[in-house]
Amino acid sequence: MPELPEAQVIAADLDRALKGSVITGITVWFSKALRPDDAERIPGHVLEGAERLGKMIRFRLSEDLNLVCSLRMTGQFVFGREYEDGPEKDPRTPAARIRDGRAPPLPHARLAFRFKYAPGKEDLGTLFYRDVRKFGRLTLFEGPDFMKFKRDSVARDPFEFDPGAFRELVKSSRKPVKTLLMDQRSISGIGNIYATEILFASGIHPSRPANDLSPKDADRILANSREILKLAVSGGGSTIANFEAPSGKGSFQLFHKVYGKKGENCPVCGRPLSGSKTGGRTSVYCENCQK
Ligand SMILES: [Zn+2]
């Protein structure tokens, strides 16, 4: 599931490729991914930019529309001109096949966005939204509704928190610290992978109640969050299972110290790493180094 670094990389790729382009058409193959009446309102609008919003992607469209994409487990954006059964098996031209919206031209494609590319941009073809598990959602908001959605559902991310406010957040919660870090309404952008790495780097056990931590512990967690997320962005994100940005796979998984390494030796003290469930998600940690 994409977290802050992966969403940031995807948004930057899409912004670079599409900023200023006009969306000329959309095909919906799976109407839960984008409601057909939302889809109908989008063509003709300029895509003014793409940016990260917590772990989500926000497309800014002309006339104050916002298309917000939550990729959930397996959502991906892919540019392409591929076809399920090859153009030779279909008498229509490839472009007509896409226009007709009969068959998703990529396996698991749920949506297709077509563009008139902005002057000077390379024509990358159609942007497909693929989603194997089908949990991802795109939602269209008008300006005021978008502001309300953002206020109610997307908390500050670790780069937006000042240390004092972060100390307050930690002090006010009785949740296990790992659960708090992953709660998008408290702090946005962090999921299981980075919460696991941040708590290892901070020497803090994932099931410690947040309000049991000292202000210094909170400061250390915030500083490590920023450092690890920044490094992960520069590594193109972590490719676990199927993450892939339009520009390709990330490599930060090569630098994970504990995530997915239960039973392997702790890179600091050499003892075997433990694993247990916290808030329904598997935590990996070192009993010796994380208190
Ligand atoms: Zn250790």
C-alpha cells in the first residue's frame, strides 16, 4: 500500500507528465473506482497539477475541481497503449477500441484517461488506472467540499507538524504508538512499512502506549519520520508487492532495516527480530533495542 514516499513519487511523475494538459475523455470499466456522474464532469478540464495529499494523490483541475485518488492496496497509474488480446485480434484500430471502452486494454485496468497534451510535453498516450484488488477510489470534489474533506480526513504529515504540536498529539493518545502513527486522522502519510522502520530507528517498542512516551521520545520519532520518509522519496519509494510509479519501481525496500525481516538478525544488536500484531497489522521489532 503506498505511503507518503510512494504517493509523493507518483504525484511528482504525474505532475511532470501532465501539468497543463486537457483531459479529453475518460473510460470507466469499474464504476466503484470513479462514479460515472463524476467521470462525466471531468473531460474538457485542464489538469493544473498533481500533488500528494497524505498518502493520496490530488489532481487539481480547472474551475476549482479536485480529483482525489486513494490507491489503497494495489492502485497504480500506468501510461500505455497496450491491449488485452492484441490489435490483430480486433478489426478496430487500437484507438477505437479504447474509445469504445469495450475491453480494458490492460489487465486490471479500471479507468482510462485521455489527454490533449500541453505544448512541449511528450505524448505518453493514455493514462490507465489499474487496480488488481479493486479497493482504490477516485472522488471528485468541488473547491469548498475539497477543503472540508481535507480538514476532516487528512491530518498534518510529519513535515507539517511542529515538534510542540507533535508532543501534544503523542501525549493525548492512549493508543499503541504504532497505531497512532498509522492513524491518518492524527498524522497522515505513514503506514505499516514506515511506522515499523521509524520506531526501530527511534528505539521504541511499537505497542508502547503513546502517552507513556517522554517529550524527547516524541521529538525523536518526529525527526526519524522526516529523515526516513525523505530518504524513501529519494529512493523512489519502497517496492513491496506491486508498487510502481509511472517512472518505475522504487528501491528503498533495499534499505529497510526491519520491515518484513521477522526472525532475521537485528542490524544493531544481532539478536533475532520479533513479530507480533499491533492494531491488526504485523509489527517487526527488536525486543532488545526497542523499549
Ligand atoms: Zn536489536
